[in-house]
Amino acid sequence: MGRFSSMIDGLSRTFSTSKRGTSSTECNGKEAAEAMAKDAKKNEMILRSSGTVNVKGSDNFASVCSRKGEKGVNQDCCIVWEEFGCQEDMMFCGVFDGHGPWGHFVAKRVCESMTSSLLCNWQDMLVESSADDDLDLESDKKLDRFHIWQHSITKTCADVDHDLQQYRKIDSVYSGTTALVAVRQGDHLVIANVGDSRAVLAMASDDGGLIPVQLTVDFKPNLPKEAERIVECNGRVFYLEDEPGVHRVWLPNEDSPGLAMSRAFGDYCIKNYGLISVPEVIQRNITSQDQFIVLASDGVWDVVSNEEAVEIVSSTSDKAKSAKRLVDHAVREWKRKRKGIAIDDISAICVFFHNNCSSSSVVSPK
């Protein structure tokens, strides 16, 4: 219980610093989290663009690259936050892939609100768990570290989707975004996915090679359970003749909006017809065999296999260039495999787990 108690005390002190002079606990928590984000940026702990995050004393090294496709403005957003929530052993990463006329605004809004909401919900869950004298957080399976994160992330996704719907400055009726986030806390890795972005782990094999392990499900409308839910809600799932195999979600009596994923934030025109923003949350204990993880939008995975991605990243001598090299390869594959089709926005985050860093830096291209 000691480890959790010290964590709660430290986080509570951090949050309480920004609470003076206000009356709403919920508002205060978000304000405190937003203040943490500003401090993190000032102290070179946070990155919201292409570049690298390399913090002294951290086991993590993150390489980030996001490139605009041929469909207009880049609707992808990425974030890497070291010492997430002022916790030295924590890192938050996220890839958000927007779609629709307002997709770039939706992706940015969800990216920005996800971190503050998650910190608030995580703190609330820690405090709630520690207040129950009948529970031992070290051994009680219902409220162990994973279940705390699972509950916090699931509630965060619901809160963020509700906030987006109420936010009148963005028209998210026919626009939305996916979200793929990862939280590393020591050797504990938690991944949450809403949509069709993907997380792939590179694990060392006994013969010295690397094995790709897909950690998430691409939530496409034609997956049996996803299609069943959509049809039960009177939505429709089918593909167009000029897009064989690309199943989309449609309204009951209108050939719109035609979403190529079954889970997303926003898209309120079809939220009552089977589209949901509920995340799949999984966990993994990082071992010495786990080398790095790739989080990427479907702009990568539509043309690059898991095996190819792991090989490209692992063969890049300069880790700082690993995400860019993967994105560049995806661009070439789009041109080769999908001639005549506009290249999608392409984003990737590569996080290396066993980094030996003697200095800190957050580097963004000028």
C-alpha cells in the first residue's frame, strides 16, 4: 500500500497547488492538469509535433513524425508527454486521426482534452481506491493498477466525447477522430484504442531477431461484433462498388456519412446507430525482450505490414529518425500500391523502452 499512498499524496499535492481561489473541484482538477502541461512544455517534457523526446534519466526515447497527405490540411495530431502528471516514471503518448470537414479541429480538441481529463480521473480513482480500508491495492484484483487505469481511461473517453458534443465552436456532427493512446508507468504499459489506428510491439526472439506483436484491434465496421452492434442499432454496414472491401458505416435511410471505422469521437450524426467511443484497454508488463512500440494512424497500416514496420524502425541507426523513416516508407508505398488514390495523412510515434540517456532534449523541426 505504501507505493500507492506516496503516489496519491504526491499527485494530490500537485493538483492542490492550482486549486486556490476556485470553487469547482472538477474545474480545478482540469486547470491543474493544464498547468502541468504548460510546465511540461516549458521544461521540455512534452511534444505536440514531429521531433523527439529524450529526457535525462528516463528509460524512454520517443521519435515522432506526422505528414500531411493529399486530401488537404493534416488532420492527424500526435503528443508525447514525459513525466506525465509530474510522475517521474510515467509517459503518455497519443495519435489522433481526424476525419470530416472539421476533423483537424476535432483531433486537436480531443488530443488536448484527453490528457487533462485522464489525469483528473486517474487521481479520483486513486483517491477513491485508497479510501476503502477493506481493499488492498497491492493484491485486490478488482482494483489493481490496470483496473485503475482501465476505469480512468474509459471514463475519460466518455467525458471527452460528451465535452466535444457540447463544444459549440467545433461542428462535430459529421466530423470526428480516432484515438490511440499509451501510458507507460514504470514497467507497466497500458494501451487504449478508439478507432483504426494501431499499436505494434517489437519483441526480441530467442534467435536474436524481432517479432512484431500487434497489441490493438483495428476497429473496422465489418468486424463481426462491431457489425452486429451497428446493425442492432439500425445502422448499416456495406462497401461501395468502387471501394471493394472497404466497409463503411451508414445511416438507416441515407448513404451518409460512410465512416471507415466503427469507433470514434464525434460523428454525432451516427452515434445513435452503432458508432461508439468506448475504448479497448489492454495492458502489458514490459520485459527486457520488449524493445520498442510503434503507434501509428491507418495511413501507415493501410500500406505497411507489422513486420515491415518493425524491420524499418529497428534498422534505423539513428533512433531520432525512426518515425520519419517509417512515414517516408509509407508515402512511397501509397504511391506504389494505390496509384490514383490520394495519399492519407500519415503519423507515427516510435517509443524505445531501454534508453540510456545522459541529457534531456525535446527537438522539433524548425
